[in-house]
Amino acid sequence: MAAALILSGGTGTRLGADIPKQYIEIYDRPVISFCIEALAAHVKIDSIQIVASEQWQELILNSIEKHDHGGKFRGFSTPGENRQLSIYSGLKDIRNYTDDSGVVLIHDAARPLLSWQLVTDCLAAADGHDGVLPVLPMKDTVYKSMDGKRIDSLLKRSEIYAGQAPEAFRIGTYYEANRKLCPDKILAINGATEPAVMAGMDIVMIPGDEGNFKITTAEDLERFREIIQKQKNSWKV
């Protein structure tokens, strides 16, 4: 069994909306509700912790009432100064009710199209390893530039991957990897798997899901809206 940690503390400024993207309503429900529903419905997820600012917690609780049919929600965690400190905040709370030998599945509220299969694959791959990272192969030619103006080298595309969420980690080992980076080094962390790699944890990669995109721009939001509309139309058939 595993604990899910949903990160919902971001401000979503790149989208240009008045509210964070994870709280924008698509057909009368906020974006975050879709991943709450997906994680609550999965038989191998036994608890859900959500990192969110207090001002949005009532909205989230309303979504939980409608979409967490298994009663798996355990509580809110306080957002940190950056994404990784938010993860660390959630980990500390999860350790109050989950054994360190268990697995935490970390997911972004702004990735609402989380599939049952990807959650299943992440948890299955975690067996015998310290962590799991879903990845997508690079489709474009990738270049390295030191100053952002001139090309310094061509990177080998076959060796470059784009990481996705959810990422799964052994709770105790991953907590220690993050704790050792506090208070300052953790502020420079950009991806959830980075502390695990720095700590020498055994992290395996699995195929990601092209449909599991993150809503970052207005175009992403419209793409998500169109997908949900198609699903609604198919239910009517």
C-alpha cells in the first residue's frame, strides 16, 4: 500500500489566470478534483495528503466530499518556499501515520489526467527499489548552450529523458535524503527525484504517459477542456 502526496501549493502565474491553475473549474469542477478522484479510486493508495494554502482548503474539501469515495484523505500540509520544501512538509506529516518502509507517490495537482495504469506501474516498479520515475524519450534534437545564445554542444538524444509525475519513493529513505539538504541546499532543487539521485538512492525509470501532461499554459488548459468534453460526449452515447 502507498500514501499519495498531491502538490497543490503553486500559484500558476505562467497561465496568467486570476487563480492558480489547479483551482480553475472545468465543467463545474476544479482541476485538482480529477487527480483526487484518480488516486482515491486506486485500490493500492490507502491515504492522500495534500499540500495547499489555507485559502484554498475549503474548495478542496468540497471536492474531496464529492470525489474521495474511499475516505482516504488524511490532511493538509503547509506549502514550502519552493516545490521541494512543500514535498518535505508533506513527508513529515505522512510519517505521522505511515511506516517508513512504505511508498509515497508524489503527484502535481496540475496533472489532472493521471491514469490508473500509470499509478499501478509506478507502485509495481517500486518493489525492490528506492524509487521510480516515469519518463518520456526526447523527440527533438537537444542542444547545450552555456549562455543561451550560442550552441556549445549537441546532446545525445537517446540518453536524454523528460521526467514526469507521479514519482514514487520509499518514504524513510527519501525523507532522509531531503532532510540532509535542509535548510539551504533544498532551495536549489528543481525536481522531486533530484534529492534521491544526490543521495545515491536506487531509482528506476518506467515509460511515462503522453496524456499525463501538466497544465502550464492557456493552451494546456484548453487542451484539457477539450479532452474532458470528448469524454463527456462519449458517456452520452
